[in-house]
Amino acid sequence: MVDTTIINGLYVITPDEPDTNKLSAMVLATLKGGARLVQYRAKTLNKTQQFLQAEVIKELCDRYNAYLIINDNIELCLHLDAFGVHLGEDDGIIETARKIIGTEKVIGVSCYNSLDRVRLAKDSGADYLALGAFFNTSTKPKARKVSLNIFKKARAQTQLPIVAIGGITLENAPSLIFEGIKTIAVIKSLFMSDNIEATTRQFINLLSINEKS
């Protein structure tokens, strides 16, 4: 069985970046900053590009003892022996994914703002859940909004790790962290910052301060 306590703290999600050298440099900066949980997500690249990029990212994660999760692509997850796979609304059935991927790899599921999806994912054997968008996000401008009230109701239903996602920045992250959210996923606020390594540390510090309080 996988160790789901790894789904905790800063959860880095890669941006769509066709330049593999540029992407690897950005991911390296997050790892130097202390990130230990990375999701490779590339919606606009073809299968060959995804495989090439993910192999580079996996090597970096291995070097820094970080865990790599692959968005949507079970085949790629198995090919790389990654930590797990993350499934969205249209990315397949959890039970089918589990049969393919086995019990040694983590399966995360996007639940958006739906408590029904939370129940379904939990009952279908997901290892962690993602809720969002908590804030406006240019990555998914039409994303369904989720409130802290929905998070609290989801937490009451399950003890699975819950990842908050959607427009999270250094400025608004404390409003989630202080309400008990222990894992936050970031894309643009991290990768579009002037100093990715320093911004990574800032996010981690925010999360660790709350853990100690």
C-alpha cells in the first residue's frame, strides 16, 4: 500500500511548457526550494513530448527524493514507475485505473466542488482528493468554485488527504491554511514568479508555520 501521508504540504503542478529545458530548469528550482511533491501536467503536448518531458522530470525528482505524480496518463505513470496518477472528471474510472496501476501507486481524483464526487472517489478507492477552484484562476477560467464550507463538509466525510487547488497565491494561501487545509497545489503563482526557488520556500514556510501552531 502507498503512504498517503506524502500528500501533504506544497503540491507543485507543472505548467504547459513545450521547451523541455526551460521546464526542467523551473522544476529544478522548486526542488531546490524544498518541494517534494510534483505533478507532471501537460494538456497541450503530444504523447511523445509528454514522455520525453516526464522522463526528465522523473530524473530530477529521483535526484531530490521527491515524488512524481502523472496527470491523466496511467501508461506514462507505469512507464516511469512514478508515485502515482491523478484523474480528472473525464480521465477514466477509478476502479479500472486501480486494476491497471495496482495497489502500490497512489490515485488522486479531482472532485471540483462536488461532495457527490468526494463520496464516489472515497468509495471507489481513491488515495487522495482535490477540491477547487478556491479562487479565480487563469489556468482554468471556467473552473467551478469551491468554498471553505464545502471543504469542511468533505473533511467530515473522509480522512483522505485533500488538496486545495485553484488560484492559490502567497497572499491568499493563509486563509486556507488557517482553516485546516494542509495541502495546497500551485501552478502559475509559483512558476510565473520572479524567483521560483524563493517562492517555493515561502509557500513551504507558510504551511510549516501552521503545522507548528
